[in-house]
Amino acid sequence: MSAPPLDILYRDDVMVAIDKPSGLLVHRSALDRHETEFALQRLRDQIGQHVWPVHRLDRGTSGVLVFALDATAAHALADQFARHAPLKRYVAVVRGHPPPEGVIDHPLRRLDDAMDPRAPREGVVPPAAQPAVTRYRTLATAVEAVAVDRYPTSRYALVEAEPLTGRMHQIRRHLKHIAHPVIGDATYGKGAHNRLIAGLCGESRLLLACIHMQLAHPATGQPVDLRCPPGSAFERLAVRWGWASFG
């Protein structure tokens, strides 16, 4: 059975943007050599032309993903992402109730795509940490009357995150750093909370989505505003917990 078409958010002669589903790799990776489906391949087949990846989303993260349609546009877009010029807004469901807002300024060491970030390879000296900054604010909170840890209830929150730099797993690692890991994160989160929320929303996925991106058009320089909903798992939790919006 073939996969459903990707949701195209924007398309013209030089660029295209899609709403990448959670669980889909952007392109081939040394960490997932056995995988055969990628956003790049599916989009190429869907629109019938070559596409150039210009940035990345983690496999589990859903949301706005941009490709170029020619080499010149690819260079211009990749340069924007290298300079951290595009505005990027994510939403995440996290464990606990974070402060109303804050800035996480915590350097992160570079991760090798072929390395488990929790267990650096023996004998390999980890590289120096690089500057990494994420701005966040708490949009809504919820409490479940279920004891997962040592407390009689379990607390969760909807957080908006804006990465001001572009390190691998930055939002996930930064939210873990302030003790509010993203729900569904098998690497940096906690399995008991992940399983509880997966049962409540009917999906086992990383609850992190890029819902808004603004960048300069590679040919005209005019702003391009790209938006998409966070997905059905977020919607089900919003209904359950009475959340009005996703910011």
C-alpha cells in the first residue's frame, strides 16, 4: 500500500515546502541505513522533479520542511539556514510545568549522525560544545490524575520554542536540560510518561512540531510565511485538556 501524498504548504518555480509527518526521515542517514523511505524521495516522486534539501528536521519531529527546486535556490536557502536567519517556531508537549517563559543558553557538543547521543563511542574524544540558545514560553498546562513518578498526579505543558541557533536535537536537548523533556522522546525523555501520553492521544510519536517558519524567498528576497498544524496527537490532547490554541 503506497504512502499518502505529502501535504504541500507552498510551491513555486524555485522552492517547495511540505508538512513532514512524524517518523519520516528527511534523507538517507548513517544512523538509519535500513530505512527505504525518505521525505526527499517521496516529494521528488510526488511532484516529478529533483529537489534539494536545505535544512533538516529530526525523524520524529513533524512540520514545515523546505526544499529547493534548483541549485541556485538551494545555495541561497542553505545560506539562510547556515546563518540561522529563518524564524522557526515549534510547539512541544513536555513533562512538568515550566516557567512562563525563558531563554535556555546552554552550549551543546556536536552529535555524530551515526552515534547514539546517550553513549559516545569508547575512545572517541567528544568535540567541544558549541553555543546554543533557545527561547521558549509556556502556552498551556495540564494535570493527569495518574501517578507515574513519586507524585500522585502527572503534570504536562504545551510549550512554544524558538531555536536561535541550529544544533542537532537542540530543542529536545535544551528542554531536557531544564528538566522538561519532550513527551515521546525515547532518547532524552522517560518511557513511563511517553507510554501514558501515547495511550491518551492514540499515537506513539515525538510531540514536537515546527508549525511556523518565515524566510526570505531565494529569488525575490520577499518574506515567505509557512504554517501548518501540529498534528492529530496534539489536537486530541488539546481537546482532552481544554487547550484553546497552539500559539
